[in-house]
Amino acid sequence: MLLAVLPFSALSKYGTVTVASIVSVYDGDTFRANIANWPDIIGNNTPIRVNAVDTPEIRGKCDSEKQLAKKARDFTRQQLQRATTVELRNIERGKYFRLIADVYIDDVNLAQLLIDNGLGRPYVGDKRQSWCENAS
């Protein structure tokens, strides 16, 4: 019965928006975009983190992490550039003031693509695992 009295907005995050253009791709799970129909002050050059995936860091702790990070970045860049439609779904505001969203490229989940291609790991906000074999 509680669901019947809650406003619809209390059950959702920030909804779904369409990306107008990709500005830059920093790594496999972070990029900047211009968001269609949002005011310029918040919709232009907006930092976005792909939800539910962790990719290696460009400034990683070992050479193998840095190399895999470049592959993940290039993969994400290629997927975003080839896309007909890029949607941000279930948007939240994360630390560093980035948007965190489920990113769909032509209705395919980018996080799952990264995981399926060995370029990312499932991530739910807990401590990140090392990408370096000998790191503790």
C-alpha cells in the first residue's frame, strides 16, 4: 500500500536523457557529453561515469593496467562515436559531481559490453579490485 501513496518521482532516479554529442572520453567508464534539452550550464561538457562497471585507470599502478585502460578507453570511444543513439538511464549524481548513469548505446548496455569484452568488471560501489597481478 505504501507504493500507492508515494509520488512517482520518489520511486525513480532522474529518468532518461539523450546525449546530443560526445565531447571526450577519458577512460573506459568516464566521458563528457552534451545532453539534449538540458540548459547549457548543466548539459554542456557534462562529466558522466558509466554505472555498474569498473575499468582500469589511465594513470594505473602498473603497465598492464595502463595498457588495458587505453584499450577500454578506445573501445568506449569507438562505441560512442559509432552510436546512432546514446541514452543515459537511471541518472544519479555521484562524487566529484559527475552524473552516474546506465549508458545505453543503441539500446545496448555499455557496462555489459565492457565486461563481455574483458575491459571491465562489475562494480557496485565497494572497494575496487586491483588490475595489477602483483598488487595487494
